Amino acid sequence: MRRSLFGRTWPNVIAVVLIVFFVFPVYWMIATAFKQDRDIISKTPVFIPFDATFDHFGTAVDAPDFWTYVTNSVTVTVGAVVISLVIATLAAFAVARMKFRGRKAFVLVIMMAQMAPWEVMTIAVYMISRDNDMLNSLLPLTLFYMMMVLPFTIWTLRGFIAAVPKELEESAMVDGCTRTQAFVKVIFPLLAPGLMSTSLFGFITAWNEFPLVLIVNKEQGKTLPLWLSSFKTAFGNDWGATMAASTMFAIPVLILFVFLQRKAVGGLTDGAVKG
């Protein structure tokens, strides 16, 4: 019984320690955003801001061009996710259902692209953007972010499509549907968990990307990660405003994860196992 109790206890203890280790910095960031200035610089740590204030959020929101950078981030992130989902859905269907020459090589290329460090491509993307007069434009960012998440999206959706019995598609075609109609009416509705999981992955990847926008876009073409990196310089040592800006930057990802986490986690697992 002692061994059994120990076997059940130590994994839970380790899990609690890891949760505290990873969650505490996030909690400290959010708590600091609501603290008074005197509590932030106090030598005695203030863990719970009883005398909370929203002034730091007002300082962050009133920063020059803040809403321009919000619009830029939303535009490139949503654009990259939507384009990658459209392309990946069609490509995954072709890989899972159709037989063509070079199919295995195509799958191998997808896996290699997924493992490639995209940071090494930033100089090449900068040169392409410069030569085509697209610096400080959102189009290169959107296309590059789409390429970053596309291999993972294709690979995951391929597993979902392969798990759908071919008989369902064939039955729909026997009933008079074309192959396109069978895909839209039969297969596509079954891809919801996979679409959610890949959308969440793509959103987080594009929303947090920093190296490329640092090189390619300046001034009005910035996104929130680049703006956040220069926020402390613009406001000196205003740690309250800095933490408020960081909190607002993290809120969209947290909200999206809360709404999609159950289906997204299941989608990642199913997509990795099936097919």
C-alpha cells in the first residue's frame, strides 16, 4: 500500500511544482499590471494587489499607434491562418485520398519543412521584400507566417482525412454528389477538431513571431511583439505599463485557448495518431 500511495503521490507533486513554476510568472505579470507604483518598486513583494488600479492599462492603450499595431497583428495572423487552412485542407485531401507520382516525396518534404528552423530564412525574406519594394508591408509577413504553419497543418489534417472511411465519400457520390460536393458535405464537417487544433497552433505561432518583423517591418508596419519589445524604452522604467501591455498581448491567446483547448488537444492527438 505504501508503494501504491507513493506511486500515486509523486506524479501529482511533480505536476503541482511544474504548474507553480510555469504559472507564477504569468500571475506576477498580471498582478503587476494592476499594482500601484509604490507596490511595484517596494522592497517587500506584494503578491496580491488589494489596492488595484487600471491606470497602467490606460497608459499602454494611449501609447502612440497602439491600435495600428493591434490591427497589423490581427491582420497578418488571421490572414496567415485562413490561407494556410484553405491550402492545407486541399493538399491534405490530395495526399490522403489520391495516388500520384511523387506522393511519398511530397510527404517527406512536408516533414522536412516542419523541422526546418525558419529563422534562417529571415535574411532571404528581407531581400525578397526589399527587391520587390514590399518593406513595411503586411503582405510578406502574412505569406511567411502562412508558410510557417502550413506543413504542420497539412500533416495534421492528413491524419483526420485518412481516418474518415472512404465508404462515406463513395456513398455520397453514388447518391449523386460530385467528389467536391462529397468532400464539402461529408468529409469537411468531420475535420472540425483538426481545424481547431491547427488554427490554434497557427494563431499562436503567427501572433508571437518576432525575428522576421524585426527585420522586415518598421514604423507603421510593426506588429505587437515588436512594439512590446520597444515599449520599455518609450516609457522608461514604467514597469506597470509594461506589464499591462504584456498582459493585453497575452489575452487573445489565452481566450482562444480557453475556448478551443479541449477540442484542440484532442485534435492534435487524433491527427498525430491516425493516418
